[in-house]
Amino acid sequence: MGAVIENNTINGKPNQDVFSAALLELAEKDRNIVVVTSDSRGSGKLVAYGQKLPEQIVEIGIAEQNLVGVAAGLASAGKKTFAVSPACFLTARALEQIKNDVCYSDNPVRLIGISAGVSYGALGSTHHSLHDFAVLRAINNITIVAPADNFETTEAVKLAVKLDKPLYLRFGKKAMPLLTDDEHNGFEFGKGRVIKNGNDITIIATGETVYPALQGAEKLAQQGINATVVSMHTIKPLDAELILQLAKDTGAILTVEEHSVNGGLGEACASLLLQNNYNKPFKIMGIPDEYTVTGSQTEIFDHYGLSADGIAQAVLNLLQT
Amino acid sequence: MVMTDKQLAERSITYRKKILKYIVGAKAGHTGGSLSCIDILNVLYNEVLNVGPQNFTSPNRDRYIQSKGHCVEALYVVLADKGFFPESDLETLCKYKSHYIGHPTKKVHGVEQNTGALGHGLPIAAGTALAAKMDKKNYRVFTLLGDGELPEGSNWEAALTAAHYKLDNLCAIIDNNKLQITGTNAEVCNTDPIDAKFESFGWAVRHVDGNDVNALKEVLNTVPFEKGKPSLVIAHTIKGKGVSFMENSVKWHHGVPDKHQYETAIAELDMEMANV
Ligand SMILES: Cc1ncc(C[n+]2csc(CCOP(=O)(O)OP(=O)(O)O)c2C)c(N)n1
């Protein structure tokens, strides 16, 4: 296991920026890659892509249902299609197109949900996606991925081109530091990445909550509590093997996600664990089922304890039960 | 209070200054689109709508639903001016735990519907207008759409519903500033001709200079344009209107002025005020 890079010693970029740079590089070599946008190329950091590869970008206008339908058609005709739109609109408004035209009809659209979770902060709930894992988990034939850092994002984009199956990739716009400099800690869809080892508890986090989970684990280490931290970037298919192994090896499980506590990573883990007779302490952290507090993404995270301190405190509470 | 034409025009300038002030305070906001639609909101709330803090709970009040929810700053300054809440509340715009967020919500007194995802205002407005017909009430429903929002299919579905149910108590206004985020509407997704499309859907359509308060007053006070038909006002506006360096520039869709830009903008608006 490589050393964990200290907070702020390496400032990463927003995963969104890394996504677009990686996609541009791939698309310059593979002329069959096509990006479809809904007045979203600015927020998707695809302005440079549009300038360099004007033949490989299709602008739809503000019409997300149409975006996904057109993307399904392009994909059916052999285009390696990336439909890029804010996660909130992509997975709510265009849900039926995702269910029928992408998943059910098996058209390999790569759905890219940008500014996911509560990235849009004080723009409010219309712009938050706290439902996307839940609704997409209930649809057959789609892989759901939330990369945590720039490395995971780049790898995910490369794999997305190869996968050739319906895929949902979601990330935010905050700069994300690298989780680890361990070169051997590779990235594969459906396989969680163990970022840190410890026997007392396992923290299974995803997307932009992995970093605060890791910071929380570092704080706990100073108090003699050793946590395993997993970046569970793939929500579906879930890495059952790893979770069940860690369930045996460690004393408790805490899940953390930038999503409603209903229907996301936490409940996916709970379902797996309960059906495998897990009986140790378990808790789901996420955004509770209430009118979401208003503020920036960081303020919302802090409010609901999705911060280093909040996660460390949740671990202490859980271990006392 | 009955306003003179001069007072009405001055009111728009005052609103523009406040929009900029609170966007600068919040370090966020939709500057260009708020400046383009403020004359429309000014005329609606001061000259057309039968709604205010006193009758906001009355089932007979006129309704205003802002489909282009991102331009909430324009709505906030007008609602504050009408006395729905103290203007000082806007100092909390976009701050932790403030109800004054970047899109309209019913947590703010005077707001009818929570909007922000585009393409929702017209269907809700049609439903509200339909309820008036069912209950034989006289209230009217106005909704404001962005021109970039027209490609959302829900608008066209609602356009059918409104004509089908002969909702002549419904008036949709398009803030036709010809720009969205990526570029011009024509570049992103051409929707022209808007008038012929709506007419063919069974609507009565009028064009107006959407930054001219007198022209707006005249046209908005003549709805319904035709008995038995929903009314559409295509308001030709300038995105960023009133601040020279913001006008007709996509950059200012959600651009926030820095200190110098803010001072320049206020100086320009003060100059305009002196010349009304
Ligand atoms: C369903 C939906 N898709 C995308 C967005 C993001 N968005 C906010 S404003 C905007 C551009 C709107 O353009 P226009 O309607 O012309 O508004 P205006 O120029 O008047 O500000 C976009 C794409 C949204 N709010 N809702």
C-alpha cells in the first residue's frame, strides 16, 4: 500500500476537467467517438473539445430527453456515444429514455452526469442529483460509476470507450486530490479500491466523499483507531467479494456517499450484508431524506457530517454501539 | 400606487442596480438573463398582476410562475419592492441556510412554484389556468420562459394542452434575448419562427420590445389577445440590458462582476437614470 498523500500537498483538478481532457485525447485518435450535449459543453468543460473536434460533437439544445434518445440512435449505428449533461437533468428528466432506449434496447450510450450530487450547492434541489444511484440501480443493464479522484476518472473514461455497454459515470466540479500514489492500486469497473488498511472498521465511500473519508480515517489513526478505506467507485455491479471479505476482517462498516441515504451505495451494501448474515455495527451516511439544507457543496457536506470530522465522529459513535 | 411612465422606467433602473448589488454580494447569479427580463417583471408586478403580499393567499389572485428560474435575482428584487419580504433578506442570497437560493422556491414569500429545471413553467401554468376554468374563477396565469428553454419538449406538450382547453386566461411570455449558455439560440438549436409555431398550435401571438416598459404595459394589459386562445408574448430583449459591456454577450450568462466592473455598471445605470 502506497503512502497516503497528505491533504493539500497535491492539489488535484476537478474530475470534470480531467474527464474532458482524457476524452479529447481518446477522441483525437478514435474518430468514432461522439459527444452529445444539451447546452452543457461549458459546464462539461468541453469547449476545447468542441473547437478541436467540431465533427465529433452534436449539440442538441436544452432538451435532455431528446439528448438521450438521439444518443441511443447514434450508439445503435456504431458511434461511441457520450451523452454529457448535468446529472440532475440527465437522470431525472431523461429517465425513461435511459430505461428504454439505452438499457432495455441495449444501446451502449455512455451517460456522463456532470456537476453531480450537491456540486451545484446553492442552486438548490432542482440542480442536485441525490436520486441517481437509486433510480439507475433499479434498472437492468447499466453500470454505475462515481470516480473519486483524477486517476480514477481518467481510467474510467478509457474503460468507458472500451465497455460498449450502457454506462453511467458521474462526478463533480470540485478539485479532488489524489487518494494514493500507489501505482499498483489499479482501476477496474466493479472492483473497489482499498486506499488504506485497518482492522477496526471499514469505511466504504464513493465519489467525492472518499477523500473526506480518508482524512477522517487519518484523524482516527491518531487516536489509535484503524480504519480500512475503500473507494467503491462502482455502485453497480457492486464488489460483493471485497465487501464480504472486509465484513469478516474488520469490526464494523460505515458507508458514505453524496446521495440520498435511500437507495444508494449504503442500501446496496446493507442488502448484500444482511443477506449474508452480517451482524456487526453498520451505518449509512449520506444526505438524509429531508428538504436539503441550503448552501455551497462544502457547507452541505459539513452540515450532514460528510467531512473529515463528521466521518471520524460517526465512526466513534458506531464503534460505541 | 399608480406610477407615471417615467416612474415605471426609473423603477427598472433601480431594479437593475439591485440585481447587480445582490449578485455581487452572493458572488453568484444569472446576471445577463436577469437584466434582460427585469422590465417584464417590473410591468407585470406594478401594472398587470392582481397580486401582492395582502392577497397572496387568496385563491383569486393572479399567478406568476417563472419558468426561467435561474433569473431569480430579478424576481427577488421585485418581490422585495412589492413588500413580500424586507430587502435586507437578500443580503443572505446563496448563503448557508438562506431561503434565498439561486432558484425560486416557495420558502420565499411571493414565489408560486419551485422552478430551476427548465421546461416546467408552462405545464404548471396551464394546469393552474385550467383549474380557474374548472372553478369559474377569474384569475389569470402568467409564465416567463427563456428562449433557450424552448427545445424542451414539455413546452410543446403544454402548448397543445393550453390550446386544447382554450386557456385564454393563460399568458406565456418569452424573454427572447437570443442567447443561451453555449452561444446564440440559432447556433445551439434554432427555434425560429417561434410565432408561426405557436400560432399553428392554436395560440394568439404578439411581438413586443421587451425592454420598453410602455410597450410591455400596453401589450400585457390586452390579454387575452383572442377569446378562447392562450396568449403568447414574444418579448424581444437584450441579454445584459442596461450595462454596455454585458449587453449581447454570452459571457455574462452567469458572470459575476468584479469591483471595478460593478462600479462601472452602476455609474452607467445612474447616468441612464438621470436621462429618463
Ligand atoms: C432542464 C434544464 N436543463 C439545463 C439547465 C441549465 N441551464 C440553466 S440556464 C440555461 C440556459 C438558458 O437559456 P435561456 O432560456 O435562453 O435563458 P436566458 O438567456 O434568458 O438566461 C441552461 C442550459 C436547466 N436549468 N434546466
